[in-house]
Amino acid sequence: MRIVSFNIASGRSPQDGRVDLDRFADAIATLDADVLCMQEVDRDQPRSGGADLTDIAATALRAEHSVFAPALYGTPGSRWTAAGDRPQIGPAYGCALISRLPLDEVQVLRIPAIPVAVPLWVPGAGVVVAREEPRVAIVARMDGALTVVGTHLPFVPGWKGRQLRRLTRLIEARPDPLLLLGDLNLRGGTPAKLTGYRSLVSGLTFPSSRPRFQLDHILLRGRLDDLGSVTGAATPRLAMSDHRPVVVDVDQR
């Protein structure tokens, strides 16, 4: 089984700044993932041609099971409102979970944004005052044997660690083995230290061209023997996104 987490950056390529849907589909297909968690996922956004990127990715992987969970409605960086439990029509942005195996007991957890605007250092722009966006986590039981949690945590220092600890409390009752996947905006071994989970992949993921940090993670809660034998781990560079995916191969025999 191949497990992948990938911040797709709305399908944009850092080389030309465009969203090419064929390029996006080809990149996802090369991952050959059995379970894929995506962050920064567009649905019906003008910048990505009004496409449903979750549907395109699921088709590219020939996966029959998928969940898109909007974190907000509207456009990030412009006008938006936090998503709630009632679906809305129009542009949306959030996380997706795609699987070749059935997904059961699906739950969407809301991760509220920090309630005040905060000054942040942005490379190339200096200090900017940013309004943090709300986040989501998708929790599901895969084929009745594995709990999968996919999320994208905030980038605000201090707040992201607090939200990770909050998320681990919310999923505490979910059965092991449990995989936590996502762009956690925390470097290296920090997520494993904060959660007590085991990191299954170690490699630099951001920025994709010359990565200096690992912000993207696959973490295991529970016994490794219950998951299977990890036979490979990688952070390949693809033709789109400013992040590299994290990939773990597991032999469940």
C-alpha cells in the first residue's frame, strides 16, 4: 500500500505560476497512491479553471473513494467566509482524502483560525499583517482496518503547535493504527515530539526546487507491526506545487 500526503498549492507550477489541469493529473498519476491526502485543494476556483481538483486526482489514481472538506468558501487571499457543516455553492478551498479502498466513519473536524490578525515575515514581501484562514481535518476508517487523518495546520508560530495538540485530543478515541498526514507547517521532528507519534518519512519538502525544511509529514500512532512493514519512503519532486509530496510504501502481509 502506498500512502501519500501532498500540498498541491491549487495545482500551480512554481515554474510558470499556471494551473495546467493535464499537468496536474499527470503528476498525481505518477504518485500511484492507494491513499492520498491533499492540502490547498481548489473546487470551482477561477484560478484553477473552475475545476474540481479532488475529482481530477481521484480519476488520475483510478480511486473510487474521495472526500473534499472545504475550510472556506470564497477565494483565499481575497474575500472568503469560514466553512461550516452546511454545504454552499460556489468557490471552495480545503483538504481532500482520496482512497482506492473504501472509506467509512468519515468525519470532518473544524480547526478555527487564530482570532486576530498577526504580523508575519513573508519571503520577498517582508512583514505583513495576515488574517489566518480556518483549517480542517478529515478523519476516516479505511477498509475497516486503518484510521487516516488528513489535515493542513496553520503557519502562525505557536498557534500551529497548539492546534496539533488539540487535534490529537479530538482523535484520541479513534482506533489504532492511525496515520496522521498533512502539511503541518512544523519542521522536521517537531510533530513527532509534540504528538508522541512515530514519523514514517524523513526528507526535505519545502520549497520544492531546493528544499530546506520538512513541513509535510506522515505520522503513525500505534504499533508499527499493526500497520505493516515500511518498505520505502521518499519526497519526490513533481512538475507542480511549491511542496514535495511525502510518500510511504507499506507491505501489509
